[in-house]
Amino acid sequence: MPYDALILSPLVGYAYHRIILDAAGHPVDYEFLEVNATFEKLTNADRTAQPSAGGGLSVSSLP
């Protein structure tokens, strides 16, 4: 994948999300699917504390 070097870079915070929609199709939340170490450092997040590979729901993950 051509973006691997950028994503793994210690200078760039990276997070990949999945948008969660309500029954009407409106976005209501998002889930962290993958984050890199720099994103964790910048946000004080801990991907190992969440049930999925990168995070969990934004409402429960961020202040």
C-alpha cells in the first residue's frame, strides 16, 4: 500500500473510522477502526483499552 510509510510515520497522527448511521441514514457516531501510535499520543487514547483494533465509539473514547 503506497500510504503505509505516511501512516506509520512518527510525525503524522492517523485514524481510520467507520461512520455509524441511525435508522434514517443520518450519521450519529463513528468508530475507530485503526489508529497509529502518534494519534494515540496526540489524543491520549489507548487502542489496547478498546474492544476493536483501533478504538470503539467516539462518544465513549474522546473527552
